[in-house]
Amino acid sequence: MQTKKLALFLSMVLFFHLNQFTYALDVENYSDTNYLKNSTEQINISLKNIEVEQKNIEIDDNYNKFAILTFNVINTSLEPLELSQIKYEFYQHSKLQDTFINTEKGIYGFLGMLDSGESKIVKICVSLDNMKEPIVFLVNNNVGNYKYHIKQTIYIS
């Protein structure tokens, strides 16, 4: 009888001792933690160079001019960033412009992985309706823990 009481007492002590080291994460309030607030600014994208070319290219529509935009992309978050998951669009006077890659010139767009603090040069080809109107560059991410909205006006001439 005393052995059962002793075993029960030791089990209770062990149970309470283990509970002191258990940490529960409140999933509903996880987005309110300071860690997440400090890491929501995931990317910094800055324009480095613009090259405008005038020659025929065939994508969805026929264009005779395009711009090669060179960006410096920095992962400013604490987590790795997959560049192919960045959603971006280019507009010229409210019309969505086509983007394309040019492997002959080493232009691959947003491709690859960046660890925290890493940066990469990214080149994108953008079709142009004309060479006088600026291009509006939009980047949006509304999914996951990282939410960002970037709008940048790029003047060609």
C-alpha cells in the first residue's frame, strides 16, 4: 500500500516538474508577438539601372521597344526568401505590361533563394508601349506572415 502511495506521489511530482518546462504557443495571438512585428519587412528592392532597347520582340503582342530593369533585392527579414514567390507587375499608363526573360543576356528575373541579410542583382525585361511614359512597378504579398506592398514609379527618359 505504501509503495502505491509513494509511486503516486512521485508520479505527481514528476508531472508537475515537467509542466514547469512546457511552453504553449497561442496560435491566435502569434501574429502579435514582437518577433513577428520585427520581421514583417521582408524585402528591400531598389532600382539600379535602366537600359532601353528598340527592336522587335514577340511575346503576347508584338512590341518594338522594351526596358531591361536591374534591381538590387535585399532580404531584410529573419527568414529565407524565395524570390520566385515575389508577385510583381509593371504598368504603363494603367496598362499591364508583359515581362520576359532573356537567357542569352543572363536576364532571369526573380529567381533563387536569399538568406537573411543577403542581396542579389535581379534583371527583368519589360515591354513598353512608348519610351516617354514612366513605368509603375508594383510588388504585393498578402499571404503568410510576411506582408508587403511596394509601389515604385520608374522614369525611363
